[in-house]
Amino acid sequence: MPKVPHPKVVVTRELSDPVMDRMEQLFETTNNRADAPMTRDQLAAAMADCDVLVPTVTDEIDAGLIEAAGDRLRLIANFGAGVNHIALKAARARGIIVTNTPGVLTEDTADMTMALIVSVPRRLAEGEKLVRSGQWKGWSPGGMLGHRIGGKALGIIGMGRIGQAVAQRARAFGLSIHYHNRHRLPPVLEAQLGATWHDSLDEMLAAIDILTIHTPRNAQSENLLDARRIGLMRPHVFLINAARGGIVDEDALVTALEGGKLAGAGLDVWQHEPQIDPRLLALPNVVMLPHMGSATYEGRLATGDKVITNIRVWADGHRPPDQVLEGWI
């Protein structure tokens, strides 16, 4: 792999000031300090004349853009762990390396997930809105009754770093842990997490009280929770999604929530971000967040540091540490 002593880098969104400043010191960097998302034409122009593109989850780097990119583009250093917005096969066909930033947002996303696991059954968002409305009449024995989570069964789809971090937190709240994953965890790790593996997702869905999703969005997980699978869950189940929109069929989810087939949902991601289905907005038993699961100062700085490391190692002629390998496709 040849060295690229002073690579030309284009960053598509505004990052933390220390990250952008450092990139400008190290590379020939064009930062998007206005933070207006690039249009497709702007992305195409950038990819035609840079060595490294630094996109985010809001940039759809499809096969057409990659195939039309200039010969100079050799690295797509994604700012974030998920890469479903990048056409990986097209990049590989062009010999373009793709990197991501795994691990740095695990704790932040797990914290947010645990907050949703607590807030939806306990109706915290409804209670906050009631106080702000001025309609609260004071404490009463039957006021704002929710459900305790201790003693309930938590189902986790995807037992990678984030799924395991959620399991650790959930155990402290008295939840029993069930999980579905492509590969079973080692027995020692299962014992540490107190986790029960389900080879069949359908069987797990029928046995749990709360469901949380922590799997990447790809061809296998698109609409993974469709109407049939949502129908397998019992009416008292709460569904939490802080992974990616599109893993849950939102039409099927709305139908289940409106029909009393699910008790509630906590959503930090959406099928058509930033547009949100107005039917979800109208439901009181849905806690809605603006894709902020990883939104901490510490996490954003750590993500930027990983991007910089990937670029520097690649520019020195070595394989970057966080190269996305074939298993992602």
C-alpha cells in the first residue's frame, strides 16, 4: 500500500472543533463548518477530487457515487460505527478501503437504551408532559401508573458490544437476559451476563416482556421485525430501538401500537429520518428521541480520534485498524 504523505480530505458534516482543527493540522482538509448536509452533486464533486472522504450516517454513499468517483479516492473513513449508508461492494470493486469507528460509542448507546427501557414502562415522558401542561392535579393512588421492570424478561437482538453493555446494565435492574445472535456467546460470557441464548428469534419474541435491538442494518436485518414477528410478541411487550431505522417495519409497529398488540415503544431511530410518521407522534405510549443515542461530547471526540487514526495509518502506507472487512456485506 503506497504512502500518501499529505492526503486531501473532505469532511461532509461539522464535527467537534478539536477534531476539525486537528484534521486541518494533519491533512489538507476541507471541513464543512456550516453543517448543512452535502447534496448529491456536492458529494460527487468532493469524491472526484480527494484522497479521503469522511462521511456520516446522513450521507448516502451509493454505488453510483462510488463508481463515478475519481481515481484519487482511496479511503472512505466513516465517522461512526454503522456503514449501511455506504455501498461496500462497490467500494471494494474500486479498491477503495472503508473504515468505521467501532467501540467508542458503546457505553453512550447502552446508557440511552437503558433510559428508554426504564422510561417507556414507567411512562416518564407522559408524566413530564403532564407536568408541563399545567393539568396535573397532584398525587393520587391511581395516577400515572406504569409497570416495574424488575423481574421482567429482556430480549436482546444482537449481542455485540452494545448488546452486552445493555445486558450488564439490565441485570442490575433485576431483568433476566435473553438474546438472539448469529453466533452463540462463549459459555463463560453467557454466565457473566446471566444470558440465555435463543437460536430461534421467533421463539424468543414469544417469551420476553421487553425487546431491544442492537444489530446492524443490512440486507438480512431490513424489516427484521415485520408484521408477522411483531405479532408473535405478547400485548404487554415494550419495544426499544436505538440501533437503526428500517430494522422495524414502522407500518406494522404503528398498527400493533394502535391496536393494543404492543404496550409501547421507545425509539431513537426512524425508518425515514428525519421524517417521523405522524401516527407515531400521536401515540402517548411512544417515547421519541432525535437519534441521540451516541450524542455525548466524549463520544464525538473519541469518534473523531478514531477517524484521524485510520487516516494517518492509511496515509503511512499501512492497513488502517478499523477497516470494514467482507463480513459486513
